[in-house]
Amino acid sequence: MVGAVFETSVYTELLKRYGSQQVGYWRTTDKREVDFIVRQPGVTLLIETKLTFPHGTPPLLKAAGAAVGDAVAEVEDYRVVGLYGRPAEDRMIYPWQLYF
């Protein structure tokens, strides 16, 4: 339940910053998903939320970048937003670093 609350709080912050027209999500036909897609003019950012930072980038983020890029706009980058542990990569950030 804590993970769902964390994801909801990130969603709320994204909505406040970018508005409901700019924030969405992406799901494959086999129900794997990227938590959030933030669309800006000509650029798309993928965001995955994890309560505890993973050891590496979730594979779906890399695969989704190509698929979403073809369908929506150019995917510029991705972020993994975590709360506990230490970021393993530069694209892993804490919630207070969310604004790009």
C-alpha cells in the first residue's frame, strides 16, 4: 500500500507542475507499464516510480522509449523516482529532484 501512496504522490506533483493534458501512462498489450509519461512540446519523458531504488534501470523503460517515441513524440529521457536506498544511476532521483 505504501508503494501505491508514493506513486500517487508523484502523480499529484506531476499534475500540479505540468497539468492533466501533459501527464499520462503507457501500457503494453501484455500489461507491463511505464508509470508516467510527461509530454512537453516535441519531447517526452518517461518516469517510473519505485519505493526502493532498483539496482539498475528497469528494462521496460529502455524498450518503452523506442515504442512510445514512435507513437507519441521523441522520447528525450527517463527517470526512476525512488524514496529509499541510494540511486544506482544518474537518471535515478529522489522525489524532490523531480522537476526537469
